[in-house]
Amino acid sequence: MSSDPRPGTDGVPQSDAVIKVRNIGKCYHIYDKPADRLKQAFFRSLKTFYREFWACRRVSFEVNRGDAVGILGRNGAGKSTLLQLIAGTTTPTEGEIEVRGRVAALLQLGSGFNPEFTGRENVYLGGAVLGITRAEMDERFDEIASFADIGSFMDQPIKTYSSGMGARLAFAVSFSVEPDILILDEILAVGDIGFQSKCVSRLRKMRDSGLTMLFVSHSPDSVRSICNKSLVLEGGQPIYYGSTDAGTNLYLARMREATNEEALKDTETFGSRIAFNSHVPGNMRYGTGHVQIANVELMGSDGAPRRAFDFGSEIILEATLMPNTDVDNLSVSFLIRDMTGVDLMGTTTFDERVPIRAVAGNPVTVRFRFKTQLRSGNFGVSLAVTRVSRRDYSDAILFDQVDGCAAFSVMGDPERPVHYKFHQDVAIDWSAAH
């Protein structure tokens, strides 16, 4: 973040936090029977008739102007509750929240809309809620209608809209009012792919101009694409707040660990976890340990280890595995990621129809060969070992995964520039009329 002390549109120095969350928590009372609510009202001094459920607790973080924070976590982790607290639609049981600036919140489809009103009427209603005069909304209406692109439905009641149409109008209104802080709760998953792309493009433009954003999503790719920070929640409490790449990696690791626990319960083939006894460099490692990555090496076409490759040259990625038990249907996968955390390419032996069987105590060596079609720069490699036999991956058990287990550079060729993330061979022909 910039340390530029110049004030923003609301007079807040750009280096100051616009959202401050200090040790907040939200507790709900859970009653087993409806009658217990009445008993609690009359006899609360004598006995408690409810159970406490803390949707989130001990949450503290700050968000600076221009930050886009992706909030990740499993269902029930407290993500939506946290956004509601920051948006002011519910109050915290404990702690303090300070928010500076105009806030636009899309916590659910149609939130703030009156279903009996037309789309046009709801546009003006949404502006009024955010303190924008009717005259100002008159000036913005054509832009809103153009972005929503719902045609004549603008003059039909909201209750006749599809979910996608409601999302279009909600986004159009939120974007037009130029909020200082935009709060989104998984709403980008609604609507067609074209509209989603348009929304993402607008969000990036607004973020670059100073918009502060909180974005809840179950999609790490969406968070990586839009956000520069991530907050990971587990059981209502934060377990990480920092860079997007590290946060999404931790979230995926926790999700895979949970999936592994369930898979191990359903099979008698594998026992409890096995401690990792091989030392492979990397940013994060997780899995059951039944088959472990023992060594990872990058080589050129001559078989010699290399860390830099010319564009178009061959890369050999060699992985040595040590099985601690007999395993059929073993799959090894690799992923190449750039330094910004964007996944670029990779594959699995399972997807490539290369069956592998491992015998306990006998090392297995797997080699991937591919040409360097990447743009010049630095790249990291992640490797994973899985047992999977079903094409929908429903029986997958992750034995070992190491993120950032190897790194390499690609040297650019001035005679063959690559303008995007990577180059794909394209056939071209042409003709001219005579």
C-alpha cells in the first residue's frame, strides 16, 4: 500500500485504515423448543433456556483505502456474519467496528430492493438509502440501465426478475453510486459468464481508483483475480490475514485436509496419518503421508539440472516418491504458478491416462516433459500425490502436496515475444482476392 498522506474524497488520509475491526464477536441464542423462548423471557433470572452459538469471535483486522480483501472459509466459518457486522445490518455482541466512508453492500440478491417496486423505482430507492438525491440519480440512470442491460424489465416489478436479472440491477446500482467501500457476499457466482466478466472488469477499475472492497467467495481463483489481501476464517475465528496467495493456499490446504479426513473414515485400506520424513523445500505441505514426495528436480533435455530455460526449450520435471504402503491408482500432478499466484498450467497422470502402482518401500520416479511456452519471468512448481480412480475425483485421497517445491526462470527470446501469460501454437493461413 502507498503511504501517500493526501486525503481522499471523504477527507481520510489515504494511508489510514478505512475499516477497523477490534476483537468483535457475534453470539446467537439457540433454543431447542419454541416454548423455551417464552420461559427465558419470564425466568431468565433463574435459569438459562438457550445455548450460545458464536458465529464469529475474537476477530481483529484493519483494511486500508484501496485494499481488496477476499474472505475465505468453509460453510459456517462466519464469513457472512462478519460482512453483516461491517455493513451494519446486525450489531456485534462484543468488540468495536469503525467504518469510514460510503458503504454499498450486496449481501444477498435483491437486498435493499422492494419486490413490489419496479426496477426503475428500486434504482432511486437504492440511491436514497445511500444518501444520493433524486436529481443525482437522474443523471446516473442511463448508465445504470446500460450496465444492467435488462431492457423493458426495468419497468417491471422486481418480483418478476430472474436471479441473474436481479444481480445485474444490484451491481449496476452499487457501481453507479461510487461507494468508498463495496461489500460483496458470493454474489459474483450469479449471472452469465459475460456479465460476470463485465463485473470483474469494473471491480478492478474501481479498485485501481481507490475503492476498498470486502469480497466473500468460495472460489480461490476469484479471490486471486480481484483481491490483494485475504482473510481466512475457521470456526468463526481468523487463522490468517495477509497476502492473497498465502491465504488461498492455506484455505485450499484446510479444505483438502478436511476432505482427506472424511475419505480416510470411509476406507479401511489406509490407517492413520503418517508423519512426513522427507525434507522437500516448499511454502506449505499437507496430506496423509502414505506416499511421500522424496525429491523434486528440474532438468533440461540433456538430463542436467537447470533453473533457467530458454523459450521453446524442453523442461523435465522429475519427482521421486516413497510409498509407505501399497497403492493402486496413484496419480501425480504438477502445477506451474507465476509470482503473482496465478495458476498457469499443469496436469495429472490420472488425467493423462498413465496408471501408476506403488509398492511399499520401493521408490517411484515420475517424469513430466513439456516445452517452455511461458512468458519470460520467474515461476514456481507445486506437486501433489493422490489416490484416485473415479473420473469425478469423488474417491480422491491426497497423500502429499508441496506448494512451491521448485522454481525456475524463463529467458525471453527477442525474436519470439510473448505478450501474455504463455504462448500457444496457432496455425495461420491467409489469402488475397485477385
